[in-house]
Amino acid sequence: MKYEDFVCMMQTQMQERLGEKVQIQLHQILKNNSVVLDALSISEEGSGIAPTIYLNDFYRGYQEGTPIPDIADQMEALYRKSRVTVPFDTTFYADFGKVKQHLACRVINREKNRELLKTVPYRVFLDLAIVAYYYFEDSCLGTGTILVYSSHCKNWGITEEELFACARENTLHIQPEEFLSMDGVLEKFQGCGEAETENVLPMYVLTNKTNYFGAASLLFDSVLQDIADKLEDDFWILPSSIHECIIIPAESAMPKEEMQEMVREINRNEVAAEDFLSDEIYRYQREFHKLSL
């Protein structure tokens, strides 16, 4: 079955399963790095929240042999798990006074997001762009983020300068940085006890407590200087994804051309297109408090 036919079939299947009181619409959603995903938006009368189910991964499952009824079961279960069954007030987002304490910064690739950056406030940072987002935690919805668009600033009656002043001030409070050794990473994410790695180089990971948008920790000289003090050295930064970066002390580093090639190879083979940050590498010079390409 072709992808277009699969999309139509799943929309029909979900409509039949959920009934006429539920409205199901197909959308194309622009994600990070110009990745466009197809999604079904499912809205119920009286609810201000419409769960979104992305179809691309389900189609890959179909290509790998998962039967259509099983896929429909999975999609229905996902919807029922994510649907909001109690009234939820979304009007708070129109009030900047209620929003500003929850704004934070993230970094994205500037070149790959040229179209997106036409619609959102941003600041240039190396080969990257700094954008702002709203971070929320809710007992019903869980945690999530909302990207800040230029239209939001207009509705709030604020300037871009005011937006980024708030976002920068909040970022490390909302998403505190975390600097870990490779062994520490294995312990945190794999539940290992005494983890052992075979890395020839001393390597570390810079992220944040949630490992979500953790590369934004690069924006703060206080964070970078603290790392330099711990290492007692300048260091190289290898962007692993929008969520974390690899740190290598300058004294221990391999030739920069080899490090850059390593980053590019990992980006091509290991990193999801949506999570890609950069093919470049950066160096921090602690004497001058300087981060550069």
C-alpha cells in the first residue's frame, strides 16, 4: 500500500472507531530542521486540547509487516491515553504575566530552519539560532513545550528583547545543566552500576536534568567556565544533538579534522533528522571566556 493510501485508510479507521462526535483532521506539521510530518489531530467537543498522532512511524511499522488492525489498535490506545477528559483552560497563554516565568531558550541549526526562522523570534549564535519556548508541567497533560512565534510576541505586546531577556534568565532554573562523564551517562540512562567504557579519550556529556533541549546549556558562560575549571583546561564541544553535546578536554583531543569527521558521521548514521544540531565543532578558551567555531 502506498503511503497516501495508508494515511487515508488510517483516518477512516480512526473515524469509524471513535465515532461521529470526534473530529479527525489530517495536518502536515513542520518540525525542527524542516522535517515535515503527517499527523491526525483528534478533537472532541468541549475540549480545548486536540491530541496529535503522527503517522510516519506507523507507516514504517506497516512496511515491516504490522497488520492494519494492529496499527489501528495502537493508534486508538495512544489517543485514549493522551486525551484530556477534564476541562482545560487554554486562555492563560494569552496573558504574558502568566507565561513569562515558564519561557526558556533552546538552540537549533540556523541553515536547516530557514523557513521556520521567518516566523519565530531568534538570535544568531555561532552557526546556530536561539529560539524561545514555553515549558509546561500539568497533572493531566504531563510535560511539554510550545515554540514561541512572532505572533505570540505581538499578542503579548512585548518586544523580542523582552522575550529573550525572560527566556535566558529562566533557562537554567527550568532546565538546570548537567555535566556527566561517559560512565555517569551510562549509569543515568541505562541503570548501570559500575559502568565501564572503552573510550580512549576522556569524554563528557553536557545536557540538562531532563536531557531535553540540553544543548542550550552552551549559551551560558557560567556553565562553560565551570566545566573549564573542573577540567583545568580549554575544551572542544562536539554537538551530539539538540539535547546534548560531547565535551573533550583540549589537551586530550584528537586532531580537529578527525573530531569534525566523527561528528558528521554520527549525524548521518545515528541522529534523527529532527534532533540534528550541527556538523561543526566548537572550542572554549577559558582564559578569554570565548566560545568559537
